[in-house]
Amino acid sequence: MAYRSDTSGRPAETAGSPRHLGVAFAACLLLGGAFVQTASAASGHVVSLPVPKVTLKPGDVISLAVLEQKRFQSFRIDRFSVVPKSAELIGKEVIYTLPPGQPISRSSVFHRNVIKRGNPAQLIFKEQGLSIIAHVEPLEDGTVGDIVRVRNMDSGLIVRGRVQANGTISIGP
């Protein structure tokens, strides 16, 4: 346990106590992110995480050009709430302002919809050199890789297809 008792019988804070670490973290934020390690925290592992090179504003789409890798002590980050790999961020849209040099939380980005419900799109069927293109109306929103239902605007037939990065929907092999 990280607490010791003082003469009054109440627990007193020690360097490793959760309260002490919370105070140290708050001080870190107030001092511009500089964090001084304590002897007990120095034994943590180092992890490399993607961080923005520049400030990213809400609505920006993340590309590899705006990311760089930065090393962090594993005790400083919550590995379950930050995105650990650049590949998971490419093409996602920023929800909250992301400052440069800071890990990116999963809740601050999302996959933007490539296909929007009700907006016309193209359905492409390709097989052994044969290509058929149809104009369709998506019945649901979709991001890259999602399977969405679409209605053929000419025949009214409803089919499912996979959303592509270029904004089309493909069916077939």
C-alpha cells in the first residue's frame, strides 16, 4: 500500500500514492507537459505512439504526412484509450482539437462516412474482365470496408455491397 500513517492516525501521502501521482500529473499539465519521473516510476517500459506534427482541428482528415512517432513511458499513458498505430488513424476525421506531440485518444477521432444515406452512388460489379456500373441509392451510411444495403434506382432491387475508398460500392468477387 502506498500510504503511511502520520501521528494523527490519518493516512499521509507518499511518493507512490495514487493521490500524489494525480497531483504530479496535474502539475505536469500546468507546466506544459514536462513530466519529471520519480524513482519508482522510472522502471516503466517505453512505447512508441503516433502523434500529430501540427495542431489538428475538428473536421481535419488524418493523413500519414501529419503524423510522427514519439516515445512515451508506458506509465504515462493509458494504453487502452490511445491509438497505438498510425495505420489505425489514416483517413479518420478529427472530432476534438489534437495538439502536436500528444498521443491521440480513440474518442477524439472517427471514421467518416464515405457513403451517405440517400445520396446517389455507383455500384460496380467486376468479374473476369466484365464491369457493370449501376446508379444506386444507399439505404444506410457507410465507412470504407462496411457492407451497406443499396437500392438500384432503375429496377428498385435492393442488394448489399462493400464501400470502397473512392466512394463507390462494389459487389462480386
